[in-house]
Amino acid sequence: MRTSSTSLMARIASARARQVGATLARQTSIGAPGMINLASGTPDFPTPPHVVEAGQRALAEGKTVYTAWAGLPALREAIAEQLRREKGLAVDPESEIIVTAGSQAAMLTVTLALLDPGDEVLVPTPFYDEYRRDIMLAGATMVPVPTLLEDSFEVEPSALEAAITPRTKAMILISPSNPTGAVIELSTLLRIASIAHRHDLLVIWDELYERFVYDGFTHASFAALPGMWERTVVINGFSKCYGMTGWRVGYVAARREIADAMLPIAHGMTICAPSVSQYAALAAINGPTAWFEEVLAEYDRRRRLWMQALDAMGLPYGRPRGAYYIMPSITSTGLSSQQFARALREEAKVMIGGAGGATDPFNEGFVRGSLAAPYIQLEQGLERMAAIVKKYQGS
């Protein structure tokens, strides 16, 4: 008797795959006619021409073979120079930088290399759901640390410290934040650094959105704080600030002992990051930066449009100080996050980020909006959203 494919998969899928899969909402097509996407994590500005040209040149010159496992030496040297110039970090490009196939691969490399079953990892909520999945894949446990809308979702150090147990090994922090747009101020980082030192914790520091800051805020790197390089793993990449999501280039920077533990994991996943993409990333990091000023100004204009629209709808939100997201509370509609996202999609043809995962209780009551859509589309999408909000607030 033939076994159905459904029952076969139920038998052969690992417990790990089932557990992680339960947290991941299936991707919904955004190509339906008339659909407006207010959910995208992909920046809508193109990869700069000089970066594209560098990739094309690498292809034409046949630079399509494996690079060193840790990445092109020239790219690692450029990353180390940028870390020195912009953050005052002295990082050895030979032994303390690993180039990865995107920052998401970097995060998985870090969790698999540094976490064991039974370890606990503190993660401020609302959070980017891939953190939870990567922690789960390592067999460790994510410990959510709630943040408050009225604090614009900036993490409170005392809340982090209150969540520490004898099993706590690390914390994951992101600034500027996906999904909240929060920026952790230097004074707060210094308090967190004291906690990390006092409890001997590792800090996994995600700064992928570092150039997206508004309202006069500046990005401060946790690894550059006094004494923190020794216990910090920096994750960054080229996807967001250079419009290179599809090129898949990220990196991890950490002291040699940590990097040595990660390199076999990175090799096992991809051997190396795509070689052509690494040459493009080298052009990005060594090339001009003035072009980004116009991008940032436009994203700030869209941010202000979002805030004005949400104010008019009566939806509270944390003021986004960085990244390109905004996270309003939709509890006044009486809908859950997923219900609200579905109502927008089905009734108004608008895509918006739900609570994060298919079974996610941690971000419930919020949705994630994105600035990564043309201004006129944002206007149209927010008008449609206002009609849905009004409908359910009045029901």
C-alpha cells in the first residue's frame, strides 16, 4: 500500500524541523493585482551602479570560484578598516572576521557555534523572528524581555538583568531595530555593558541597519564600549544599507577564539559567501557614500507620513528612531495581529507584517509597517488601512 506524501513527511521530518516550522508563517504572494506592500523588509532603492559594475567585472574576469572560507582577504581588510575608522575597533582581518552568505547566515552560524542545549538567550520583544528559530535550531531557549511602546521599544537594562538565570549565556540586541525602529542610546548601552560584564554574558550585536537613523540620533556600536569587544559578536552585512539583499553578503566580527569556533559551521553551510557578491561588497565598502544621504532623507519623509497617518487613525506606536519600520498597536480594532493583517490583505489589498510568527505570542497586538515603498504607494496603502481601522474600531 502506497504511503501518502503527507504521512511520509509526518514520519521523516525531524522534531527540529517541525518545531522551527511551526513558528514560520508561510510566505504569501504579494504579486496579486492591485496589492500594495507595506510589509517589505527589502529596501526599494537599487544597488548603487558602481557596486553592480564591480560584480559584472568579477563575472567577466572569471572570479567565480571559491574564495577563502572566511572571505576574500581584501574584503575582510576593508571591513576591518571600516570598523577601525567608524567605531574605533581594532579587529584582525585575518582571524577575527568571517564573511557569510548574508547576515541571516551569520546569525545562524553564531547560534550553532556558541549555544548548547539548556542555554538561555535574552531577546527584547517585539523581535525579529529569525532570532527565535536560530536559537531553537541550536537547542537553546529564547527568553523574551518585553519592551514598552511608550519607551519607543528601547530595552530597559533592569528588565534584562531581571531575566537572567544561572542558565543565561547570551543576549541578542539589535539597534536600530527590526521590527520596532528602536535605537538603543549610548547611556542605555553602557548600563547593559555593565550587566553583561557582571554576569559574564556574551552579547550578540546586530547592527545591520546602522546607517538608518533619524531625529538626530546616532548609532553606537556595543563592541566599541570599554571592555566589550572581548564578549561581543558583531553581525552586519550589505543587504540593507547598500540595497544588496539578493547578493547575500554579511559578516561576523569577533575575537579570534569565537571566530575559530564559528568558521567550521560557516564552512559547513556555504563553504564561502558567493565570490562575485564579495567583489561587489568590496566595491560597496570602498566606494562613495554620499548617495545614501538622499536615500535616508526620503525614508525619513516616509517615516513622517506613517506617523501622521497613524495619528489620524488613532493607533499608538513607538516613535521609530532608526531602521525603516514602524510598529503600531492595533488592539483598538479588537483583532489579533494576524487577523488584522489578513483583513488588510483580503479586504483592502494591503500587505502588512503580522505578529512575526505563525504562533507568536510575544509580539501580539502589534503589526510591522515598512518605509520601503514609494511615497505614493504608502499614501494609497495608508488610506486603505485607515478604512479598515475605522471599520473594526467601530464594530
